[in-house]
Amino acid sequence: MDTTPEPRRRFRLAELTREELQRRLPDATVVIPIGATEQHGPHLPLMTDHLMAETIALRAAELVPAGVDVLVAPVLPFGCSSHHLQVGGALTINLRTYIAFLVDLGECVAAMGGKRLVFLNGHGGNEDAMRVAATELVSERRLGMAVSAASYWTIGHDVVAELPFEGPGHAGHFETSCVMAVRPDLPQLDARFAPDRQPRPLAVDGQINGVSIRYPGIWEASDGVSDAADQASAELGEQTVAAIVRATADFLVAFHQRPLFE
């Protein structure tokens, strides 16, 4: 009996040689995690959004069955974060530049033979840009490639809806719990918000009957956060991240197996 162990599945796109990439791309789903480098209150690192996008993408790729080829590209650690510049800082990209950047990346995937592309997002400020980019790639560039653009909390909406607090928010209970689970060395918990802290204007004034409103100065008034973090815990974060990873893996399988229409 042959006891030679099976080779480890390689799903990090950047680890492949060009021959491996060219062989796998036509039958693979490429995932590009996108995030941001921006302030997350006094207690979380600037890398929170791209840390979570990359972590969920890589962990989900590990869960998909062997018959579904998923390749995870290096995370894009910058996003549309101009609203954080006046609050505490960010490395941000102009909205139109970001759209063009994502389109360029998508065109590269198509040029190399890729047929399926997912932008997996970890920053709310990227949502408009990534959807425009996906529409442009499919409807205007007509590359014959299926494209999805989704935030990880949207894919895991059932998980988020069951949390004991409103999520995902910004730098509050949800994100703090997730970072505590993924990188417990990073949160500065002595700087967390007091339990009696009220929701910030960002959380209470951003919508009317479910319709989003853009208010000038709202981020400054909120001090750049949406809610307190006193209910955050590593245990809750581990459960939440694991469930979102599972939902993301299921989504990638369904996306990969859906027939292409050309």
C-alpha cells in the first residue's frame, strides 16, 4: 500500500509558479481580499479591515472541498478611507482610482485565463467601488468572466444577525471580538470604551427607514467609532469568525459550481 502523503493543497495564488498558475486559473475561482488601513478607535490596529478580509479568505479556502479550486490573491490592504483622515488617519485611495484599480486587477485575471473572480471585502467604504468595478468588468468590458463583490459580514449575515449586539459597526463590539480572536496581541484593551458609552452619531443617524444618508462631519462627531466594545470577547470572536468562514466557504463552492453564461 502506498503510504506517501498527498501533497498539501496550495491556494495562495502568489505561491504558485507561472506554469502552475496558467494550468489552474481556467478552472479556478480567484479571490482577491480587499480591506483598508485606517483608524479603528483608540484600541484596535489600523490593519483591522484587511486583517479580517485576508483571514476569512484564507480560512475559507482551506474548507472548500478538493474538487473546488480556490486561489487567494495577496490582500489589498488599502481602500476608500478618506472619511477617516480627519478622525485619526488612514492610507486611502480616491474612489475613482480604486474602481479603476479593481478593474485593472480583474482584467489581469481574465487575461491569464481566469473565469471566476470574487472581491472579498472587509471595509464598508469599499462597497460602492467594488460593485461598480464588478459591473464594469462584466457589463462594459465583457470579459466572459463571472464576478462577485461582497463584504464578509454580508456573506455571513445570518451569523451577524444572531449576535447579542448590533453589527458589524466600526471599532465596536463586533470588530473588537473578531480581532481579539484572530490577533489577540493587537487590541489594546485598556483603551476600550466604558460600558455606559452611548451609540455614536455614526450608528444612530446614518439611515432613515433603512436608506443610507451621507452626512458631513458625522465621522468627526462620532470620534470614528460606531459603538462601545465592552461586550467584546475572544470567545465570541472565535465563534463568529468560524461561522463566517464556514458561510464564506459555502458561498465560494456555490459560486464556483454555478455554470457560466457566455
